[in-house]
Amino acid sequence: MADAKSARGIESIIADLRFGIRQFRRRPFSTTTMVVVLALGIGFNTALFVFVYSLMNSPPPGMARQESLVRIRGIDRTRPGQTVGREFSYPEYREYASQQTLFSAVAAWTSSDVVFDLGAGNESLLSGAATYVTANYFQVLGVSPMMGAGLPTDGRADDSAPQLVAVISHVLWDQYFGRAPDAVGKTVKVNDVPVTIVGIAPRRFAGARTGGSQVRVWLPLNARPILQRTPAALAGYDSAFLGLVAVLRPGIQVGQTLPTVQAIATRTVQQTTRGLASGALSTDVVTLLGDNYFPPSGEAPDTIGRATSLLIPLLILLITCTNVSTLLAGLAVARRREIAVRLSLGAPRRRIVRQLVTESVLLALAAGGLGLGVIWVLLRLFDSSVPDVQLMLDWRGLLFTFGFAVATGILFGISPALHATRLPLSAVLKGTAGAIVANRSRLQSGLVVAQIAFTQPALLGMGALTLEMIADLRQLPSPAFADRILDVRFNTNPRYGSMDQNREDTLRRLQGRLAATPGVLAVVPQENDDDYFDIAVHRSDRVTGMELGASLPVRAQAAPPGYFPLMGIPIVRGRDFNASGEDSTSAVIGADLARRLWGTADPIGRRFTSAGPNQRTASAFMVVGVVDETKAGLSAGTDDGQRVFVPTVRVTGHLLIRTQGPAQPQIPAIRSLANTEAPELPLVSVRTLAAIEDSQRSSIVSVITATIGVGVVALFLSAIGLYAVVACAVGQRVREIGIRGALGADRRQVVGLFLFRGLRLSLVGLTVGLAISVIVIRLIAVARGEDPPAGIVGLAALVACVVIGVALMASWIPARRAVHVDPLEALRIE
């Protein structure tokens, strides 16, 4: 009995599917429109799911996920209230590697920035990275070179003779060797040391840690002291610079390893000479993923930021789904006679509702399949443009997409189905269904209002983001001599060399050699990191009538003697810093900041105090000069506050080089000289300020373009829904239009009738959407402790005008059909 009932249920569902497919074949245009619209919404959310899931669960690019492949992570709790990652010393690595009952193998690696010389002169010098690995590194990761034998697997890193051989990345092989098969066996120079290529890494493989340059080579660990000009540093526990990966023994779970690795970390604390407290260092073990190199920081997640990032996909989904619900409601009106006949023949209402919901689910499944197909194609085309994330479209993505599609089809198909089956049968069968049409029309109108209400905050949010990025675009510095100034940056991470006087002496010597290079006018040292703090006017230097409320955020930028002439920044009052070292607590400020602090009064000799800690160890600064940054093409302020110039350079991180002519042709000579004079200092980049500005501008423009594109899609979807409502209204009122025409009604009045309806729906939707937008903006502002964005009222007015304009166009196009209705043909319609 139960089996027979189940079989009848299955047959009934199959019949519903067949009937739905026949209905779609009869209306190919409407069906295609609904599938494409739904595919936009479902595909957008699927793409977001794929990206977030891949970011959190995918292995490093170029590798397959294996549950037995784990990452051993160091944890540092020496800072109060903070949990940060730490790296391992070589002796500690050997202790983990000795745990043969837990791990089949443990591999170690460390990376450094290097300069490559590909053998074609100075033009072939380029910056990249070198990863120094233990002999079993590739075997532990389960990665084999796609070409060549790879690194030697015999010998231990601490006692075997260094072998200067390397596996090069696929990007390096592709872009600089032209995928030549004979690249294996060639010699390249890494930090001016000849190295033989013994293998080509697989495509997208960049190692066990994401991030960093894709132009990379892998070498034996014992080659590091030779190429980096650093001590071997393999003997003591205090020299920690290694990352670790391991393979678990069969049957061993991650949790079983924790007591042992934590005991090793405890012994490490006792072995170090830093006098660490018990428990200051710890270790955990996790499955190797691309995004879990560092342990969790322990900080609370940015709930507001996450909610804001999910708001746009949610609004896009709601817009697409209400759009499809609008179209389904219109189709239900067109099928009212068919539904009435079926009901009059005894079909249960729930049976017809199920049929209609089945059709909406079919549409959603087709849309999900289309969205997946588009995402699959995009992944194949643009997968390499996301180098640090291995995007995965697997069974989880399929399950999410089709489960999401089924839920969407049911939730947004049930309301049109219920309304379509709530019919007075006698009125429909007699053809007097005006009340029914009005009822269905009210449903469609309500859906369009909801759609526009969702569109308005979506457009407002994207518009606010666009305006913010445009403001950032305008604030990008455009130095007057941008094409004649080189920005030369070195890696100042202590793991690449001690920040001692020898290092500074080397950079000072390099600075002198660069200044003597033909075509170079000046060289000025800079810092990689600026100092941010708050300032307030000194109590004794306040000017009457100037009210300075809260302290001002500033960014302290190093400007040693020679900086202002090099950058072309004019000093409009006071003087430059002198080279005697007497200006350690002096400052030069911009004219805009001087007006904010002291109005029209002379700022020279006045002081401002640091309202919080700063890295200059100064509590007060005296103004010795005022510059006009805008005349040099620089913005007076930044997102973090006004710029304050100080004379001292704490740690030389990079150099600014002014050339006599265009600086781009000088880059190979600069690279070569830096590599020769300071081979132990990793050279990160050598670019002109013009190239840096172009790169920043291009990135911002790309984001603006993508944001505007999403906004246009949202607006287009709303236009489709409004068009469908007005077109449906015209089709439903053909007889009325014919009567009006026969009685002599003006055609413009008929068009205006439908045009006014579209405008009325738009205004109602905008009103609701504006209320939603105001509430959301205020809630986000309160949560962030900030005022609502400036200009938000004007932006809301602009969005309203755009939506109304699109709504009028979407209403006018189908309304024009009304003037072409033949009164005689219309009067024959029952």
C-alpha cells in the first residue's frame, strides 16, 4: 500500500515536470527572460560562496587537499592580549621531525626576496623570491616538477655540501623563458650567484604559504647562507625563521599530535636565551590550507564589515527573485482560464499550487545550472588572476547552488501560485474576470514596489562606495617630476638581516654610489613604514580665536635634508631641515595644516604636542617650515590625517632617486648597482613614482568599473520587472483600450494612463527603499562610531532621479503598444 502510494507520488511529480516543460516551450521568450534573470542572482551568490569557501578551505594553489598533510604552526603569546604567529628554529624543527610515531615526514622552508639575472644584461634583472627548503619539501607536499628531476633528495641540510640548483616557478618559466623545453639545465644568477635550473614547478604552485611573488625559485636550505650572505643560523634556538609542514602517520589524527608538539614548544622556551615566561610559546597542528599559515589572532570578528559585504549579494538576490515573482504572477493571470477549468473539473487547489511551484523550481534549477556554467567558464579564463586562492567548484558548490535554487523557487514561487488559484470560477468561465485581473495586478504591483525598494538601497550603497573611491582617486599623489623619481624599496624584515649599524652603513655606502651614477641628481633615504599619531596645539602656542576641539590625526613622513628639492615641494615659509642633526624635534608642515592649527598667524616657532605615543620618542615638535604640497601635485591630507614632515630616518627602508631625464631607462643600472654593492639586502622593487601612481589608479578604476557594472545590472533587473508589469497591464486591458479608442479617447491619454501607473509604482518603491536605506546607513554609522557619509542626501536624490528615469522608460516602451490597439479587434475579445 505504501509502495503504491509512493509510486503514485513519483508519477505525479514527473507529470508536473512534463507539464511545466510544455508550458515553458509555449512561452520561450518569457522563460528565457526569467532563467537569465534568476541566473544573475543565483550565480552572483554562488560565486561569492565559491570564493569564500575556497578562501577558507582550499589548499595552497597548485596542490591537492590531503587530510594527512598538516601545517605545524608556532604561536607567540609574549605580547599582552595578543596571539601572533611565530616561526621555528632549526633545532626545534629537528625535534618535530624526530617524532616518527606521529609524522611520516616533516619538511621546513624559509623565503627571502632576491634579484634574478637571467643572463641578457641589465635589462634581465628582476625582483622575485627564493624559497630555501629541506630535501624532502616537495615529497612532503606531494608535488612533482612538471619538467626536470627537481631538487636532490639525499643528504641533510646541516651537514651536506651546498648544491646551487633550483626549481623555478611556472610563471618564471612562462614569462621569462618562453616555456622553452631546454630551460632545465640553464644557469641563472640569484643575488649574483650562479644557480642551475633542475626543474619547473607545476602551474600555480607557489609553495606551502600563499602570498609573495610568483616569480620564485626553490633551492636547498643549505644554499641560503651563500645567496643571502647571512650566517647559517642552524645551531641555536634563538634564530627562528622556518615554516613547517608534515605528513601524519596512517591512523593518526590531528588532535593526537597536540600534547607532543606543545611539549616541544615548552622545551623551546627553556632553550632560548630571551628569558621567556612559561607558556609564552606554543604550537598547534592543522590541516594544510592556503589561508591558515598564522593562528587565529583572538580578536573579535568584524561583524559590521561582514554584514556590509553580504548586503549587496542579498539585495541582488532579492531584486532578481521579486523580478521573477512578478513575471510568474503575470503568467498566472494569463493562465487564469486554464486554472479555472482545472479547478471546475475537480482538481484540488493544492495540486495546482504544487504544479505552479514545481514550474518556479524548474526555472530556478535551470537558472542555477546556467549560473554554474558561466562560473565554470570564468574560472577557466580568470583562475590565474587570483594567484593566492585556489578556487574550487566541487560537489559543495553544486549542492549550494541547486539547494539555493530549490529554496528560491519555492519561497518566491509560492505567493504567485496561491494568488493564481484563488479564483471565482464562475466569473472566469463567463469571461468577466476584471476583479481577478485587478487582484493579480495588485500582486504584481506589490512585487514591483518591493523590487524597486530593494534596488534603491543597493544603488545607494554602491554609489557611496563609488564616490569614496573617486575621492581616493583624486587624492592620489601626482608629483611634478613623477617620471623622473625612482622609488627603490628594500625588505626591512629582521629575518633577512639584523637592523644594525652595519646594515645602515651598507645602505649609506650604496646611497653614495647611486648619487655618483651618471644621470642621477639626488638620492634621499626613506622609510618603508610611516608613523601615525594624534597631535594638539601646545598650550602656550594657542592663537586667540582658534578653537581646536579634538586632536588631529597626522602621518609623520621622513624628509631628511634634500627631500623637498627632490620632490619639487616648495617651502613657502621658514626653512628646510639642516644636516647638523639639531632638528630632531623639529617639523615641517603643510600650509593647509598650518591654517587649521593657527589660522593666519605665523606658525614658525610654534609647537604642537603628540597626543599619544609615537615612534619618534618626542612629546612636542616645533615648526621650522611650511610647504605647499598642492603645488607639487601632492594631496595635503590622507585618510589617516594630515602629513607632518620630520627630519630623521629611523630604519632605511627605501631610497628616492631623482634623475636628470626620464627615470625608467635608469632602472637596470640601479638594480645592477644595488645587487653588486648590497647583495645581502633583498631588493623588493624599483619603480618610478609615475608607474606607482598608474598602478594605484588602475586598481581603483577597475573596482569602480566593477561597482558601476553591478549597479547597472541591478537597475536593469528593476527595469525588466517594471516593463513586465506595464506590458501585462496593457495586455489585460486590451478590451478597455479598444472601448476608449472607439469613444474617441486621445492616444496620448491612453499612453499617459499606463505611464502614470509605472511612475506611481516607482515613487512608492523609492519611498520604501529610502526609508530602508536611511535605517541601514544610520545603524552602520552608529556601530562604527562614525557620522553618516558626507553627501549621502545628494547621492540619494541622484539615485532617485536615475531610478525614476529608468522606470519611465521601462513604462513608456510597453505603453506605446496601447496606441496600436485596433478598436474593432479589441471589441471582439471576450
